[in-house]
Amino acid sequence: MDRPAGPLSVTVHDDLGEPGAPSQVAREVADLAARAERALLGHTDFHYRADTLAAYARDEDEPQLIILLRDAGEAVGFLHVFLPRHAHIVHVEATLDPGRDAQPLLDTLWPTFEDLCRREERTSLTWWESSRQDHPTLPAATGVGAVESSAVTEWLRERGFVLDQVEVCSTLHLPVGVGEVDVDKHYEVVTWEGAMPERLLDGMARLRARMSRDAPKGSREGEERWDAARIRRDEDMARRARRSQLWAVALAESGEPVGYTMIECPEGVPEIAYQMDTLVQPEDRGHGLGRALKQTNLARLQALRPGVRRVHTWNAGENRWMLAINRGMGFVPSSAVGAWQRTDRAAHLPR
């Protein structure tokens, strides 16, 4: 649906081209995101490039779309919307021209987003908003972590959003020494890049579902559905998005996977990597597996990708165990992301 607003126009885009030929909208959105990120955080390590946007728009399990705001034909803001297939939640991130007043832009984008949520029958909304950490004054409902106040956070509060949780972004500058990796004698750590070994698919699907359930996420819902087929779809999507995945997995003596970690490397940006999920199932904790997995994978990253200079990772502020492991490896807090929550289970969001 297109919604004109005087000299402003709002359009919805669920087809962003192909990774090898992203659409004009994908290119405009990526350029605007890079400008906004540099203005806020001083770098451009986080935003999706045009080819990545094109790939993830076709994600079968969590399709993504763009609600784009133009002023006299120029892109001045957009909402990046994530729609998990098997949940009633919608995730959204806003990117706005750093030289413009944020609140009128958000007011113009909001009605189209409302319409989308109603059509998609979403009853829970999480709005993700990045923050510097110079003057964090807004505390999370979890009691751990805070973000800076801004025009966007004020707009969110006026709309009835609550800062449910704060995720700490930490950065490790490479190269670093990893030290000796100590693996408990009852476990084996195996590694690979790319496609998961067939024999591990079912066990890893169980762990991926467990990750969605166990990771601290404030009051937000819920568990994701994972099976072997979804793992293969996820691998295919990573290839389309030109992102290599490095895995380290802990196996029990039975050969069953009991823990894992993964680092993602975007192709074409050799200096950056992202430390993604790390999980050890509860019954196998207390053996140092989390640290061993992360150390093993970090050593492999530096061996396979010697050009990487920065590894970024995100952890819930209340996840003290994982944060402590990261600090011990040299990660330093660099920014934060606020998870702003709004829920209406009696009617489709938003109101």
C-alpha cells in the first residue's frame, strides 16, 4: 500500500531484487542506513548492505520488508520489518536521515506500519533501537542496562512502548592471542565452515530451538521452531546473503551435540565478523564448554580470515555469565540496543 502525505510518500517493498542485482530501493536504503549509523555510532559495521537486504527479503522463515519514506523523491527514513512465520510477533528497526527531525518522520511512517500489523495479525511488537553509551539514562524493565534518551525514544514512550531489555554490543579488536583451549575429557569439540554434517542436523535443530527458549529476552515471546529442513534453509539463506558461517560444536561421548557457537563473516567486508549464538544446554554446563567453544572458533576465525579486525557480539545485559566470558577474551562494550516492547493481545497491533 502507498500512502501519500503532501510532499512525503510512503511505500512498502517486499521485493528488493536479487543479491546479485539488488533493487534501487535496496541500494537507497543501504546508503541511508550507512549514513545514519555513522552519525550515531561512528562506523558502518552493522547495517545491511543492498545485496543482504535483497537476500533476506526472501527468507522463508522470517521474511523482511521495507517501509520507505521519501521527501520529494529522496529517501529520508524507513522501517525494516521482520515477520517470523510461526509467531504473532513483529520486529522493527527505524532508520532516519540524521539531519532531519525524527518525530515527524516516524509519525508519517506509523500509519502504514499499523496497517501492515493488522493485515499480518501481529499482537506483539518489538522495536529495536541502537544507542550510544555516553549518557545512558533510560533503564530497562529487567533492571539491568540503560540507553540514551533521544527523539526516537521519546516518541516510543509517547506511543506506549516500554524499554523491556537492553542488549550490550561488545567489540573485540583483532588480532589477539586465544590462549590454550581446555576441553573437558568427556567432550569433543568439532568445527566446520558452511553446511552442517548430516549426522548432527537433528541434534543441532534441538539446540537451535533451545537457544530461542533459553536466551534472556525480557518479557518477549517465545520459542522458535527448528528442524533439519529449517537448518538447511538457513544455510541456503546465508549463502544467498553472502555470509560465511564458522561453527564450533561440543559433542558428548554419545556423539550428541550439547553446545555450539557460530561466527558469521560477511563477504566483501573482510575486516568485520559477528559472534552470533552461543549455547550450552543446562545439563552440560559447569565444564567450561562455553569458553572452550568460543576460544576454538575465534582461533579458527583468525587462521581462516586473517584480515578480520573487529568482531562484534550482542548479549542481554542480565546474561552475566556470557558477558564475563566475553570480557575475559578481550571484548569491550561499544554500544547498546534497546528492545522496546508493546503488546496488545486483545486486538492486532498497533493501536
